Amino acid sequence: MATRSTAKKTETKGRRGNITPEAREKGAISKSQRGIFNKYIRALQGRAAEKNREKIAEIDAILTRGSHVRKTPVFKGARRIGTQESEVALLPSDRAKLMAQRVRLVASLTRKAPDELRKQFLAILPEYAARNELTREILLSVGVPPEDLAAAGL
């Protein structure tokens, strides 16, 4: 009897289970879509994108204050003896340069992912979002750009 039970165990040990080929295919597609989704969001939220977000926040703060910290010369009599940091009002040209820099930084946030990866992401997004019940608000909160949602029809 001991040989029968061991023989039975070895027969069932290597079996795959009762998963249908359709279920396997569906699982593979789901895994592939999840991988594309994660890879695209990581590409958007990489280290460079985080630094650009910080720079955008700094620019916003400077524009809101209307002034920035700048090194100004310190004189003693008629002789320059060094520099100090002072809060200086923004000149119109400074404001314009900061606004232009902000526009470039915002534009660079969506250009960090390769075009091919973006195409793949846009192709899978509607089905992936529907299957996982991901609303527009959820997708925005995890970092999907509004332009991508519009392009995907969400």
C-alpha cells in the first residue's frame, strides 16, 4: 500500500492544475498590462521628474512672493568687501524668465517616458482601467497625466 500512495503523489506532483487555456491567456494579458502601466508611471515619476517638480514648486513660490534671494555686493566706503544674500524684488525680465522656465519644466514632465512606451500605455489604459475599476481621479492621483487620459478617452 505504501507504494501506491507514493506513486499517486508523484503523479500529481508535477501537474499544473485545472486552469483553462483561456484563463492562462487572460492572466498573461493582465500581467503584461500591469507591467506596462507600472513601467510608464515609473518613467514619469523618476528622479529627474521629481527634481523638476521641486524646481516648479520653487518657481511658484518665487512668483507668488514677487521677490527672490540674490547675492548682492557689500561695500565699505568705496571698496567692495564681499557679498551677502538679500531679498530682492523681481524685475519684469526675471519674472518672464521664471515663467518660461516653469513652462519648459512642466512640458518635460510628460516627455520623460519613451514614445513607444507611451503608445503601449495608451493602448492598454482603457481596458486596464475598466478591469481594475480605476477612476479618472485614481489615475490622476497615481501620476497619469491628464493629457494621457484624454488621449485614451477617459
